[in-house]
Amino acid sequence: MPGQNPRHPPPAAPATVMTPAIAARARQLAAQAEHRRAVAEFRARHAADQQARLNALLLEAIAALASLLGEPAPQARPAASSQ
């Protein structure tokens, strides 16, 4: 054929061999990564929940102290507002 050199055939795609052991190790690593992601997500959600509870307790304590001092309690600010 014109344009092809018979001495240098086009390179073949490299063959990938996936032995059962390699496949099992790949599945194991994928499962470990998924577990780590789930643990990190749980910890982040737990920390956010704890922070929300702490914020509510602090607001309640401030309101109780303000009522003891006879001053109006501060209003809770929306979390989305930035100052």
C-alpha cells in the first residue's frame, strides 16, 4: 500500500492483562476509597450537627442572661448573611 513502510508496521495497542489477583486488589482499593469517603462525609456531617447544637445552646444562654439583666435578647442572625 502506498504511504506505509512494510519494514515498520503500525504499533499495536499494548495488551493489558488483568489477572484475578489484580482485579481483586483493584476492587479492594476501590472499596477502601469508598469507605474512607463515607467516613469523611459522616465526620463532616457530625461536626456540622455539633456546631449547630452548640450555636443553639449559646443563643439560648445569651437569651437567658439577657432576660436576667432585663435587656432584650439579641435576635439570631441568618447563617447565610455575611458581615
